[in-house]
Amino acid sequence: MNLDADLSPTAGPLLVTGAHGQLGTHVLEAAALRGIEIIGVDRADADITDEHQMQALFDDLHPSAVIHCAAYTNVDGAEADREAAFRINGEGSRLIAQLCHETGAHLVAVSTDYVFPGTHPEGYAEHDLTGPINVYGESKLAGECAIRDVLGEDAAIARTAWLFSAQAPNFVQTIAKAARERDVLDVVDDQHGNPTWCGHLAEALLTLAVERIGGTHHLVGQPTATWRDLAQAVVDELGVECEVRPTTSEAFVRPAKRAACSILRVTNPQTPEMGDWREGVRASLQDEVPVG
Ligand SMILES: NC(=O)c1ccc[n+]([C@@H]2O[C@H](COP(=O)([O-])OP(=O)(O)OC[C@H]3O[C@@H](n4cnc5c(N)ncnc54)[C@H](OP(=O)(O)O)[C@@H]3O)[C@@H](O)[C@H]2O)c1
């Protein structure tokens, strides 16, 4: 409950930012199936960094809750475009938090495993010390801090990781395409994390929004895996002849540093349950939506 704002929750619709993105699309679909009134917006409707556009949006819709999925999500691109990453992920999130504070809308903001350094072999619980190792992670942490500044623990911060869906581009769809075309794939086997299907995540985000649950949540698929494990599951599901060979992060250098272990552990009893990511691989390959 948002005590500072001294406002009762409005009966307005849920609002989803980043609605055309991979996750936003799933949130809209899941809400429609549950019969929840929801409105999705993306950059063309309102830029989350534009105060006037966002104010007009809130004045128009009076949302009861906001599921904030919009973000600068290009992890490698952020290394060369620090300003844009911080403007969108940091200041854009602060603006949304301020509007939620003024109107009493409940905020559920999506964040990432990249806020952690990724060096602990057992992974990270919700209140473990953060310490990003790349610009994208720093900018998402700036967003988390801005939200906590404005709304404290009333807001829900939902960290997730390794998202995939039927909507390319994402790792599962890239591997599916490559596995149909090639006999052998070399895939990184020394990074450990939680693959997460957008379908499971969308359901959990809706629960946090509708029940106005605050706090920090780790919303990730189980069990933990390496990228090679995920690729192998895709190949198995497709039933194609393709060998998935283990390789190392050193052999596959990217502009942004990657964590060796970004496993997210769940210790918050209010965190909604998430599913097995292998079910998500099956669903994503059945409903595949090509790019463009
Ligand atoms: N993908 C992952 O593996 C992953 C992992 C952990 C956390 N997350 C987090 O999960 C959330 C959703 O990610 P996703 O994979 O669905 O990302 P996505 O497919 O890249 O979607 C992000 C959406 O945000 C929109 N957007 C960007 N800047 C905007 C702005 N200034 N104003 C309004 N809209 C803007 C984008 O529009 P344009 O296309 O016009 O830019 C896009 O539709 C993000 O918060 C991300 O940080 C993702």
C-alpha cells in the first residue's frame, strides 16, 4: 500500500510499457486470457523518458497498476551508448515511479540478474549485495535505485534472466534456426543462470500487479542451466541431428562482460511461483513467430 501518496487504488486498467517487446507481448496475452483489463503502450505511443507524454498517458488512463517492461535491452550496445542506457533504464524508470507515486498506481518494474557481479557459485538472493559488471547492469541498477527512492518497498522490483519466447530474436529461436541448418553448434558452457519463459513470467507479473505486492522478487525459470544446456534442450525438442558442443566464454568474447554465475535464488515468501523452463522451450517452438 502506498501510504505517502495517500490515495486509494484507482479502478483503472493495468498499463504495460514496452508492450511490443518480447515480454510485453506475453503480458498482454496473459491478461487477455485472464479477463484483466489492460492497455499496452510502446515508444510510438509514449516515450518513457518524455515527461509530458507520460503525464498525458497517466491523465488519460488512470492506471491502477503499471507493469514496466520497457527498457534499453541491448547488453552489448550499452557499452558504447551509456547515455541512452541510463536515460531509459534509470531516468525513464524514475519518471514512471514518480507518476505512480502521484496517482497511487502500483508499480511492478522488471529488472535483471545483471545487477549482480555473477561471481558467487551459489547465485544471489533478493537482498544480496549488487555490483554490476557491465553498463546495462549498471543502468538497470540505477532504475531499481530510482524506484526505491520514490516508492520504497511499495513497488515490486521483479528481477528475471535469460528470457525467451516464440517471438524471435532470442537465444532459443536463434539456436532453433541454427540447429536446423547445421550439424554442429558450439555453445558456451561456463555461464550458469536461469532460463526463463516469458509465458511463466507474464503470469507472475500479473499476480504482483493485481495483488499489489511490493518488495524484491526473483522471477526465473527452474532448474538452473548453462547456455549449452538450454541449446541442447532446443535440439532435443526439435528432434534434429545436431551436436551441441561445449565451449567457453573466452572463446566467445562479446563487448559487454558476462557473469560466470548469475543464478537468482528465491527466498521471498511472497514471490509467485514460476515454472520449469523446459515447458517454455516446448511452447516457444510450437508457437514460433519469425522475425519481421
Ligand atoms: N531479454 C532478456 O533476456 C532479459 C533478461 C533480464 C531482464 N530483462 C528485462 O525484461 C524487460 C523486457 O525485456 P524484453 O526482452 O521484452 O525487451 P525488448 O523485447 O527489447 O522490449 C523492450 C521494449 O521497450 C521499448 N522501449 C525502449 N525504449 C523505450 C522508450 N524510451 N520509451 C518507450 N518504450 C521503449 C522497446 O521499443 P523499441 O523497439 O522501439 O526500442 C521495446 O518494445 C526489460 O526490462 C529487460 O531489461 C530482459
